Amino acid sequence: MPIETNSFSVLILLVLLGFLPLAAITVTAFAKIAIVLGLVRNALGIQQLPPNIVIYTLAVILASFIAMPIMTEIYNEIITEEIEFISLEEWQRAGELAMAPLKEFLIKHTDLTQLAFFKASAEKIWESSGSFTGDEHSIAILAPAFLLTELTDAFKIGFLLYLPFLAVDIIVTTVLVALGMMMVPPTTIAIPFKLMLFVYLDGWSKLVHGLVLTYI
């Protein structure tokens, strides 16, 4: 029998809001963007600038921008179905509608090797309980595979971004040693040059544009 109480709907909504931060990290572009921005900050040698709140806010904005088509599709599907969220069946139906575009996004941006690993692992780990249904596109399999793919891609990008800044550090250190200025900390001289290089190349814009374009 459907549960027709408003208190039930409020309870479900509170539970979903509690899982929202977890979902924002695991099934969106947030983790990848935040890690890349943090690595760039470390490569520049300025540990406190931009501050963490700026990096995380930018990551949230960009992740929301990338996820906007998915959220719009989910909203349109729910509006079309005219779901009122007053019974358990309607909440389940809304969940099914929300999962379809989300799974499509995760599949598109998940490495097949990671997906195959978690599918094979699920068959072995869940075999005794009978929880595995054979669906490799289950959210329980897609979420960790997608997150691991994002972490791998983030560190690959970070490695490539580190190389030019490492070259600046090496050049500055070599010049200081050649001039006999070994007592001068290389970072003191290298940071202004790295900042000049980053600003001259319009680094933040190119970095953000590149991150967004990886999800097209």
C-alpha cells in the first residue's frame, strides 16, 4: 500500500540530501577537477594560493556546469512522468529515471579496463550473497570504476602540467650554481618566473577549458 504521508517524503528527501556530498564526489567531475587544480598550485610552488575554498568552489561550479545536461534530462523526465513524490513507488520510479542519464554519463567516461575489473570482482565478492545480477552497468560497479578512472586521468594531467614548471626549477637552480649563488634558495627566484610563464600562457583559462572539453 502506498505511503501517503508528507513526513515520509520529507524523510526520503533528508536521506538523499545526506548522500548528496558523496554523490558530488563520486559520480561527477568534481574529484578530477579539484585534484588537477591542486596539483597545478603545488607545481607553481605557492602552497596557499589560491586557497582551498577557491579551488573547491571552482571545482563545484565546473562539475555542475558539466552535469547540467544530465540534471536537465532528469528533471524533464520526472516532469513528463508527473511524479508527485508522495509514495514509495513514486520515489522508486524517480530513482529509475534519474539513474538512466547518470549511467550513460558514467559509462561514457569510464575506462573499460576498470569497468571489467569491478564487474569481475563483484562476481567473486558478491557470489555468496547472490547480490550480483550480472548487470555490469549497475551503479555499484560504475561508481568506483568511474572514480578510479577520474583519479588516474587527473594524475596523468598533473604529471604533464608539472613538466614545464620542473624545467623552470632546473634552469634556475643550474644558473644559480653557475653564478656561485648556492646560498640563494632556488624557489625564491623560480616562483616569479613560473608565475610569469603561467600568466603569459593564460594558464588558468587554458587549464579550465581543457578540463571541461575532456567531457565532450
